[in-house]
Amino acid sequence: MGTLSGSRIEVRDLGVRLGEAEILAGVGLSVAAGELLAVIGPNGAGKSTLLRAIDGLLPVRHGSIAIDGRPVSDYRRRELARVVSFVPQSGAPADGYTVRAFVEMGRYPHLPTWSGLTSDDRRVVDEALELTETGHLAARALTTLSGGERQRVSIAAALAQGGSILLLDEPTSFLDVRHQVQVLELLGRLHRDGGYTVVAVTHDLNGLVADADSVLGLVGGRVACSARPAEVLDAEVLAGIFSSGFRLLPGGRHGLPVVVPARGER
Ligand code: ADP
Ligand code: MG
């Protein structure tokens, strides 16, 4: 898979309502091509909703979302799917597909109606399996995979889709340490070496957040902070986002501190 030129995401003053509830209000963000944005915040803050909005899956009630300067609402669905891939929380669904069949579905936005995969499509699928180190699983049923394998297969399907923007919802949640590290390394390769623009919702403050170019903190559907990891990995800033105490220790990634929850402190 060659290096992509990436795509730029620009969200301005975004407001989203679901039913009667205002889920997002006044949300702005900007991700340059090839950058990694980590989105953090407590449960229910609107993080998943923000990803779905960027993927064009929700009506934008207020404000705008643009990719490479063009409003998401102007893209046809298939066209947007060739630019943006969404990896939902806990990865691929566990129904009756093999790994290969599931990753091949990533190519659908590229296929003319009623036609099958070409040899070029199959090559892209093979590359996606290789890049995510899931080639050995190709014939396996999705239901037989571990959480870490399923997460990597989901990312493979997203890569097969061929876009330059990856949206990931808690890609390392529920994974053991080794599989967390594997996914972090994969995301690092994709955005640093591969040129992918990545937006990842995460609770992994010491891993994914530390690796990010910038961090957006959401609280109650609003932006609580938007800054570099070095500014966000701070006891006071994190307490403001999570309403919980933190302590900082030396020795984190990229010279950043390690943050740990401080029990009984605020
Ligand atoms: P997060 O991913 O940060 O945990 P979500 O984006 O999933 O948060 O949800 C944000 C809020 O929106 C929550 O309070 C949730 O209950 C609410 N919500 C999500 N989907 C709907 C819906 N379809 N209708 C009404 N409220 C919803
Ligand atoms: Mg969520």
C-alpha cells in the first residue's frame, strides 16, 4: 500500500440532535492530512456521535463538516465511502462471514452494481490483510476470532475500502496489553508512514492519546479542550474532562508523563 496524500477534515460549530436531545453543540475541529486526532471524554460525551457525523451518517442540524474543503452532505454515499472508512466500536460484526469475505466487502463502494471483484480489488484486499497481519486468518469465520484479531480484521476492511481517512471508535478497548500495542503500532504505521488521516475515539491516555498530533476533549457534547497531548496530559485539564483526579508520573511515551487515576482525590 503506497503512501496516500491524505485528506483534511474541517468541522465548524457542529450541532447534532437525536430525537429531542441535543447531543453535540458548537463542536469545531480541524485535522490536517496525515494527522492523528485523539478524541477523549467521559461516557455519553458524544464521541461516537461525532464520528458518525463525520462519516455522513447523521443530519447536521447546525454548522458544517467538510472533507478537503467540500461539505460531507455534498458527497454521494458511495463516493464518501471511498474517502472515509469507519471502524465501529468492538470491530467487525460477528455474523456468518469469513475474514476474507468481510474484508472484500470493503471494496463494494468501488464496484459497479452487480459486478464482482477484479484482480485489482483482490490485490487491495491482500495488501490490507498483509498490513494488518491477518492474512493467516483469511479463511476463518469472524465468530472464531479473538477481540484483538477482530479489531485488526475490521481495520483491514477499512483499508480495503481505499479511503485516506480512518475513523476508529475505541480501537484498543477490550484488548489485552499485547494486542493494544499491536493496534497502536498499526495505527502509527498508517498515519506516520502511510499518510492516513486518523480520528480515533479512545480512553487510552498513555498510548493513543500520547501518540496523537492533537487531542479533542468532549464533555456533554461540547469541546472542553483542543490541544497537543503535552497540554492535555495534565492533572488539572484531565480532572476538568473526566471529573476525577489524576496523578502524573515520569516515563511516558515521547517524553510525556504517565497519567494514573488518583483514587479518593479530586
Ligand atoms: P460517547 O461515545 O461519548 O460515549 P455517544 O455519542 O454514544 O457518546 O452518545 C452521546 C449521547 O447521545 C448519550 O447521552 C446517548 O445516550 C445519546 N444518544 C446516542 N444515540 C442516541 C439516539 N439515537 N437518540 C437519542 N439519544 C442518543
Ligand atoms: Mg462511544
